[in-house]
Amino acid sequence: MAYLDQLLNKAKIAPTEPAAPAASPSQKVLIDSYGDVKIYRDGQETVPVYEIESPHLRGEEKNLIEALMEIALNVITVEAGALTAEEKRQKYFQRIIEIIEQSPELKVPVNAKEFYAKAVVREMVGYGLIDQLTQDDQLEEIMIIGPNKPVYVYHRKYDMVKTNLMFYSDSDIRNLADRIARAVNRRIDLQTPLLDARLPDGTRVNATIPPISLDGTTITLRKFKKDPLSVIDLVQYNTISYEAAAFLWLSADGMGAFPANVLVAGGTASGKTTSLNMLTGFVPNNERIVTIEDTAELNLPLEHWIRMEVRPRSIEGSGEVSMDDLVKNSLRMRPDRIIVGEVRGAEGHTMFAAMNTGHRGVMGTVHANSAKETLVRLTSPPIDVPLSMISSLNLIVMQNRIHDRRKGAIRRITEIAELVPSEELRMPTLQVLYQWDPIADTLQSTGIPSFYLQLLSRYTGQNMDDLNKEIQARADVLKKLADQSKRHINDVCGVTQRYLASRRLKV
């Protein structure tokens, strides 16, 4: 045990119980709890407080955890190569508990053995202090804003929330950023002080280091639900109505004859990708789909699906594969559908060129605050779509995140607008088919006859009454799914795909 004694003397450890939260319980009101998570309202805080049992990584606790890690790294011989992440956690946890029990000189309190063992496992296998946050499916975003500042999270139910977690040293945040970068074969240093990447589980990560971020290293993780939202979820969350969802379903598949070209527009974190995922799920399963994304986020239960993701340039400045490169390449892959995750630059021009050369049912997202602004963005640099091409876009679905004084932050499809081409070479006319009523909090039809449905009537031979009946029939299918409590995306897509197959058989 000479090696162990040397480590302990070096660390000067005098372990104590895990630190208790600083605030007095009398100041807080528990409003929710699940698993190890407790969420409080605190009269002294402007946002809810999210608490989990976690070490305060400084002083004696940090010394003990670091000593346990160094011992574990030297004595654990777990063959972890073929193990899953959860199996690794279990193996390491068992071995660290054994180390604690066999080393009374560590003076780990009996009732704190599991606490310290879990802390060490999170440092060795997971994401350290924020590891428990990454496991919470109720969180959308995890935000580390620098040392000696609380970690914030964006909760699916409670919006922005302050946690009881805090990094006391910028080097600890920097080490975590380095570890994340290595996991995706990237690096973050003075030459490349920005990191924007996707983790193996789909989580998006952005990190910055000084001097770019003045107050220290920052890390932002955007998590995605393991169980993605379906159209039934969006209806039940009041993001969209049954009728509007049925209209988009009809537009997305075009009855096999004339699928609409659709862009979902909105601000950051307004739910654009979720709505695009819903729309893409309506595409018939007998079509070949190519999705192109900056960071892969779409989650589709479709069979013939090719996913492509951009590649940033290397440290040497070479090897970049842009969105535009991938859109151009997709045209050589005989796609039935091209889905562009986010239109920002030259790829928009290429995408509209594809629309104008026979590709139907193209979809994507774009940052904009209104349907009119969407057209301005598309026709202005750096996207620069010519006016002669812009009319190939059929529908704009506007998505917004709104702060409602009664309900808090809500996500709503606030309008579904369509483009009506002008006879001369000028900006198409926009007409709104569905408009959100903020008082009733519903997405309602404006009653304006749809130009797109008139085009669909021409290609299918069905009159407008037939198409409106088809929309109602599809709305009834969605209502029936909701009545049967079928909301999982696989179940929903299974039903919608069978419906489309039955329609093809009738034809």
C-alpha cells in the first residue's frame, strides 16, 4: 500500500460527508421530483432551482475523488472494449466500491461510499459533474457559462432552470471540453477556440474557450429526446391542429402525384426540426429519401433513408464537405426526396435549382421571423435564390416559441402560408391558409381557397370537394390514433404508411 499512502499524503485528504445545498429548506418549495432530481421554487431566485446530489468539486471532496480516480486507473483491469457505456459504468462502480472497502485509510464515510463511487465513475466514463444532466430526458439544453457560476438547463416543462452544480475552476471546464472534443476526433485549442460537433448519442455540443469567451470556457449541449415527438404529440401539445396536420400530411405525400415543396421557418429553438421530422414522417415508404444536415438531428422510422452530414475543415484547413457539396451530390443519387436540415447559404440556391428541374417534395428549415421575411432571406445573400426560381416553393410553415403569461414558454405553428406565383417576374404573393389565434390558442383555417390544392387537383384529377374530404379523412385517422393513445412515432408512421398504401391500391 506504499503507492496508496503516497497518493493520500500528496492529496492531504480528510474526507467529509457530501456537501449539503447552501439554501435553507424553508426558503424553497418543492414543485416536482423524479429519480434523483428535485425542482424547487425559491423566493430568492427568478427561475426554478434544479437539484441533484452531486459533489462540490473543490477542496477535500475534489482531492478524494481525484485520489480514487488515480488509484482506479492503476488497479482496474476491466476489459471495456466490447462493453456498452452502461456496462462500463456498472463494472467501474463495482470495482471502485471494492477499492473503498479494501482501503479504510481513505476514511470514506460508510454512508457516502456509493456517492463517491458514482462521482468517480462519472469522471472516468461519463461527463463528470454534468453526467446526471446528460441522462435526464426532460432536459433540452445544458449550459455551462464559466467557473464559479451555476450550470443552467432548459427543462421541457419548466423552461430555463438554475442547477445546484458549479465548476470552481476553468481548468475543470476546459478538461471536460477537451474530453468531449477527443470523443468526436476533434480538438479545441488556441488555434481552434470553437467546437461545434455531434456526440455519438446525437447530442449537439458547442464549446468556446478564452479569449473567444471572455469569462472562461463555455459548453452548451443540446439534447434530443430518445423518443422523438410525433404528430400526435404536437397536436396534443397544441402546436398544431388535426385539420392543419392532415393538410400537411396531404401536402407532404401529394397523393403520389404532386408533393409540395415545404420550408419550416422560425427562430432558434422554436421547434423547426421537430416539425420537419413530423413532415418527413408523412413521406411514403416506397420513396428514396436523402437528408442533409449540418448536425444530424432527424429521426425517421423510414426504410429507404440515406443520412448525410457536413464535415468541417481539418486543422490544416482541408477536407471540408459543405451543405452545398452534399446537396449537389444528392442530385446524383436518384432521390425521390431531398430534405435539407437548415438552409443558410449556397445550398439554398442548389436546392431551388433542384425544385425547378423536376424534384418534388423538397423540404427544409430556415431561420426567419415571418413568411414574408422567409422570402426576403431566400432571395438575398448569401442564399440568393433568383425570383424566377422562388415560385417553386409551395408552402411556408411558420414556427414560433412564445412566452404565454398563463402557460409559460410554448411552441406553436403560428401560420401556414402558401406562395401564389405572379405573372410577371416579381415576388410571389403570400396567402395564409391557417392562422394561430392567441386568445383561443388554436391554429384555425382562414377559409382562403388553397392554390396548392388547385394544383394538386390538376395532377390527381380530383375536384376540390374530393380533396377537402381527403383532408377530413386524414384528420379522422389522426384523431383515432390519439383516442387509442397511440403516440409513439413508429406506431403513428405505421398507421399513416398503411393508409397511404391503401390509397395506392384503390388507385
